[in-house]
Amino acid sequence: MSKRVLVITDIENDDMLALEKARDIALPMDATMEIIKFINHNNIPESELAQRAEQEQQSLSETLAKVFEPTADIASQVIITNNLADWVVKYCEQHNIDLVIKAGHRSESLFHTPCDWQLIRHLACPILIASNVKWKTKPNILLALNLSSNGANHHQLNGLILDWGKTWSQVTQSQLHATYSIPIAKPLLEFDVVDAYSVEQKKAPAAKEKMHKLLADFDMESIKSHISAGPPDRTIPHMANQLRSNLVIIGSVGRAGISNWLLGNIAEKVLHHLRTDCLIIKRPHN
């Protein structure tokens, strides 16, 4: 069954990143694409909204004609709303969207807008946060797996990461790598209570055994695996940088509210330090 991909584009500043990623990824998947451009109606007088929407739709159609072949299975629309994230989350639920593609705009002072964080936390489907960074070496994909629990939920999420990795690698002709970071609390490292190298030496054999079993369960034993020790929000970006990965695929529990504030979400913390594309996968709710 063909995947359905929703692309959130922002071409006001000639930002073509999301469209180009969609062209390079979604089309080879034979996915159907829906391209959305948003207008914030708080910034435009009510009497001008209809005309503005018509102008933006014409501009969007002209841009799509430059990026995609005429035969591409693409629909597009301009949406007037003051809550982009809420609209996208509801639309994806109602229309069984399989993947959302959105550009991430990084600066040293701010990585993502509040809208990006809302999408990461509340979307049920995977979201690709695209980066402008281009690696020049042979393309590879880093799969960030969680081996800290034997529970069914963790196993299912790891399976989804592996499945998406396999699909993505076939489309892009990329090599797959899998990584797991043996967690160490930052305060323990900062105050020299523990040594990361010692923890890795002690716990790596068991982690490697778990990794091998997981990859074997999904017939992916040929993937090169990497075990490290330390806070995952540091070790995973470090590994991606070492490998010059084009994409990191990571799972997210999508916590919200006070529990997220207290416990945090590893995927969000990893994303803050990452300089490449990141595909964030959610475990479907039962």
C-alpha cells in the first residue's frame, strides 16, 4: 500500500528544503504527497484573506512545477490558520498520514520553533526534521536503538526504527548503522563519580548481545553496530558526526505535560545537538 506523505513547506524566503527532501525521498517510495503552505490569519486583515490565499496557491503551484516532474502524484493546498501544529496533528489523524516532512531551522541560540516541538510531541506518525547539512561521503543512516528495557513497547519501537531504516536505505542506497548508548547520568560524569570508559568496558558485552539478538529478530544482522556509554543526547550526535550520517532515525515516547518536563524526551535532546536530518518515530497507541 502506498504511503501518504504530508509536506509542510515555507517558500516565502525561497526555502525549498522540505520540497527537495520530499522529491528525493517520497517519490522513490511511490508515495502520494500532499504539500501544505500555511497562512497565519492573525497577520492579515479578514477582508484580504481570500485574495491572499488565492495568490499563495498560485505561487505554490508554480514552485511545485519547478521542483517536481509533471507525472508526480501531488496535491497541494494553502491553509489559513493561527495554529499550524494543531491543524497538522488533526489532519494526520483523520487522513492516515504515514510521514510528515518539515524543514528544521537551526541557529545557535534556538534550534526549533514551539510549533516544531508540538509536532514532535503530538504527531502519531513519524516526522522528518530536515537539515541543510550535506555530507559528501558515501551516504549512511544511523539507527538509534534503545536496549535498556526488554518490554514489548521498547521492542515494538525498535522494530519500527529498523523497518523505516530498511525502507530508507533501499530508497537512498545508504548503508545502515545501529547504535546504542549505555546511559550514564550527566552529574555522575561531571563530578567524576563514574568513568564512561569503565562503564562501557563493563556493560558493553551484554549490550552487544542484546543488539545482536534484536537485529537477528528482524533479519538485519549484517548492520554494523556501535555501543557507547554516556548521555544519549551527546553520544548519538557524536556517533552521527563520526560516521558523517545523512540521517539519524530515533524513537520518541512523546511525553507531554509535567512528566515530560521532569523526565525529558531523549529524541528531543538528541535533536538539539544534531546537525543532520532526523526521522523521529512514534510507537502507535493501542
